[in-house]
Amino acid sequence: MPHPAPTSTAESPAWTDRDLDASPHDRGDKADRVRSMFAAIARRYDLNNRLHSLWQDQLWRRYAVKAADPAPGAHVLDCACGTGDLTQAFARHPNTERVVGSDFTPQMLDLARVKQQKLAERLSGKITYEQADAMALPHDDASFDVVSIAFGIRNVQHPEKAMAEFFRVLKPGGRLVILEFDTPRLAPVRWFNSFYAGWVMPRTATLIARDRSGAYKYLPKSVGTFMSAERLRSLAQDSGFVTPRSRALSMGICVCTSADKPA
């Protein structure tokens, strides 16, 4: 199991401006900082997601479920599940039999379980939550028909290790689905997104969350310095997946990437 994360305080935030001068993905202690950061912002995480995506985040998750196209009786693993929004979206699909929501931040999982209790029994009974690291999943080989990860692959210390784990736990013919932010290609959209995500969102989200961890400074920096959708497809292919493809959502602000394990 992951070891407990250090607690962010006003004196020791997870991310300072100096920490973010360079790419946060190059830091050897990135995983601990990310866990600490999410622990700090967990209570206001859903509210900030809705507000700052302009209520698009749930549409993106529904598209991810559609892209996964689970077959009847499907078993789904939702990695970096956070407060469980995508996990619940999979549970609502009539073909899914079992959904495991996996995350390495206990505070996020606590909120996911609270939300689970509000679901109808036929849906909540499909869901199990677990604390786990995407780079070392506690599951046997070929255990799942679908593996998903929404806005979490860039937060993993070594994405290539997580990708290998996704491949390992998928059944032959299974599907990987990744939601991640990207840089829009259309210039006006790119300019707006750069201003909104780089200046407006860090300030308003920090106020709403009453955050002192530096989370909402890290998030735009982590997007801007992470691999492109093209590189992510190449990583999936290098990991053994076939037919990797991407679909731009909301004019390229978000991208859904999917790939299959050979049958």
C-alpha cells in the first residue's frame, strides 16, 4: 500500500512557485507532492471541477464510457478515480458488472465512498474502492475488460510504468481509455485556454478550495509540460497496445485517448 503523504501546510506547501519553475514531472518526489496536494483540495475538488470546466467535465467522462464500449458483464478498473465521478459513470452503464475505483489518496476515496452511499443499490453494489498506486496495481494479470484513467496519467511519477500495469491487468481484447487535458490547436481557443487555465483558474480555484498546497498552480503547469496526445498514443503503442486513437473534446481542451490489448 502507498505510504502516507506528508501534510501540506502554510509553512510547507506541496508546490511553491520555485518548485514549478521547471517541469514538475522531473521531480523525484512528484508522487508524494501530488498525494499531499490532492489530500489538501479533496473537499472542494468536485465543486472546482464543475465550475472551472464550465460543467464540461461530466460530459467528458460520459464520452470516455462511450469510448470504452463495455461489453455485457464487463469488469472495469478506474485508476486515479479521485472522488469517483468516472467510476460512477461506468457503474451506470447497463453492461458493467463490476467497477473498481482505485486511487492513492485516502481523502479522495473517503469522499468517493460518501457519494457511493447516495447511489441506488443496484449501482452502488457494482462499485468497490481501493487505495493503490497505478504503477503497482494489486490485481492479477488479465483481470479487467476495461481500464480507465481520467486526468490522472500526468500525475503518475512514471507514466510508462502505469501504462505497463494497465496492459498487464487488461484481458486480451480489453480496452484502455485515458482522458487528459491538452493544448488546443485552434489559436483563439488556445489563447483563451492559456489565459483561463493559467491565470483565472489558479486564483479562483485556490480561493474556493482555501488551498495552501499550491495545487492550482501545479495543475496548469503539469498540463503544459506533459506529453502531447500524439506522444501518449506512442507510449500506449510502445507498451503493447494496438490501434491507439484520440478524439479531441471541447475544441481540444480535453482529449480522449483509447487503445486495445491484442486479442
